[in-house]
Amino acid sequence: MSKKILVLPGDGIGTEIMAEASKVLRFLNNKFSLGLELEEALLGGAAIDAVGNALPDNTFALAKEADAILLGAVGGPKWDKLPPADRPEKGGLLRLRSELQLFGNLRPAILYPQLAGASSLKPEVVSGLDILIVRELTGGIYFGEPRGIRELDNGERQGFNTYVYSESEIRRIARLAFELAMKRDRRLCSVDKANVLEVTMLWREVVQDMASDYPDVELSHMYVDNAAMQLVRAPKQFDVMVTGNMFGDILSDAAAMLTGSIGMLPSASLDANNRGMYEPCHGSAPDIAGQNKANPLATIMSVAMMLRYSLGLEEPAAAIDRAVSSVLDQGIRTGDIFSDGCTLVGTDGMGDAVVAALAE
């Protein structure tokens, strides 16, 4: 039975990186006879420009029917003057995540040995780095109500957001993190701000309570400010990290620089049945859009995560992992990871190099 893959290029460099990821996926589809059906649709600013809605009904219908979704990137300054609820990010991406209940965001931060010199830290600090950040994606301050901008009695404007988590939301994401830790080095660090915020006091209490269900996992807790410091001091102390939406957003982007570039970070956003949306961690980068400069490897590695987590296709997923490593061995680089002695290529050149490595 064929599997349906919905491709959402989005905005900015999204169209360029998605073209290369689709190229890789189509090659694998033929090579391994995967029976995948790819369909493309609009999301974000491109959808606003075309139909006046960041998440068109047709796109949402296709998303609900798809076995997995590949996303490029959304947003850009072009749409920043729209009301927040109508912008590409909240009206498109965040709404899609929420409606599909994609609560579990997996963000691996893996340093390929070939890129040790591209990291912002000393090679001896980051060599061998392999962290998995598990971020709760459909709750917390990004979705909490009430929220808005109001005028006080004295005429001053005040912005406000609500940071809220229910016990069931915490248990759901913690269970996912514990299960993933069981498949790795069995170490889980839960990140919170339980010394100040009541919502994360509950977070810590619930996660600690669940530890008895996973006696083989070593559970630790860390305040978010200390976690940020430890990521740049001694990042290899971490195996799996689990945290809320806002903290996970910040920490995973910080972890990106440990790997040499945010262009090297894929991600998966999963529902309770491992059906998910896969996207690079970087944004739409409108400053380089259309210039053939963007690094497509995070998107290509997101394809590998899709094959592995949602479709259960380990062989082609592993083939992508090997191909990316082979390309880096050859010294092929986009500008964000370039160093002396390497071969500089554009977005399409990197995609072609990965396909060539897959063909070998």
C-alpha cells in the first residue's frame, strides 16, 4: 500500500531546500521501491499571497490524510505587519502543529566528525557530540491563553502571555523522552525553572514521579539557565534532554552552533502514533533566498528522520546518513560550513552530491 507524503516548501529558502530534499526522496523511492506518493501544497506566506490564508483548507485536508509531512520553512518580514494570528508562523505553522497534535518535537544535535572545526567550540569539547532534545511543541507559553496586548488605565500598553501546562501534557512528553532515552544511553535530563515558575514546579514533580516506571534511565533535573551554560561548557554530558516549548526552542537553537551550523539540524514533530511533520530547525532566511546559498542537509536529514520514525523504513534512512557523511568526507560544503581546502557548492550542488553518494 502506498504512503502519502505532503511536501510544504513554504517561504524564503524553503522552496530551494525542499527541491533538494524531494530530489533525494524521489531517488530513494525508485531505488528501494518504497511506493511513496508526493504531493505539494501551500503553507505560510506563500499561501497568504496566493489565497489570503496561511493554512488553506486544501492544505489542511491533505495534511490530515498524509502519512508524513515534509516542511521547508515559513515566514519573513514581508508578512510581519499582519495581525499575529494571521502571520505565517502562528496562522500557518503553529496552527498546523496544534491541529494535528504534533506534541513531540525531536531535535538531534549531532556533530559530524568532518565538521569539528566548524563548531563554535573547541574540537575536543564537541567531538563525538550526540544529543537529542525533546521539546514539548503544542503547549506552554506559545499556546497559553489569555494572551494579547492591552491598554492599562494609565494609557500604557502591556503585552501578556500565559505559561501553562497540564499534568497530562507533561506526562505525554516525558513518556516520549523516557522511551527515547531507553533506546540510547539511558540518561535523561529534564530542564525547567522550578525555582521560580510554578508551572515548572509541576513539570519537575510529574517527571520525577514517572521515573519509577523507567528504573533503567538515569534521570536528572537542571534549571534552564544552567542548562544553557552547560551546553556551551560541557555539552557531551547530555544524552536526552526534555523540556517545554519555549525552553526547547531556545536550547535547541543554541545546540545548533555546537554542530557547526543550524543548517545541519533536522527535526521531527510527532503525534501519539508517530505520524509527524519533518523540517529543518532553521528559518526561511529571506536574506539569502533565491541565491542558491542555503544548506539543504538539515532538510535532507529530516527526510531520514521521516523514513525512520513515521514510515519504519530504516534501510533508506540509514542510506541517507551514510550519504551525508560521504559528502562531508569528500570536502563538499555549502557556505555555512565551508573551510579552507574544501569545495564550495550551492544548494543544488549539495543535493546533487547527496544523490550521487546514494547512487554509489
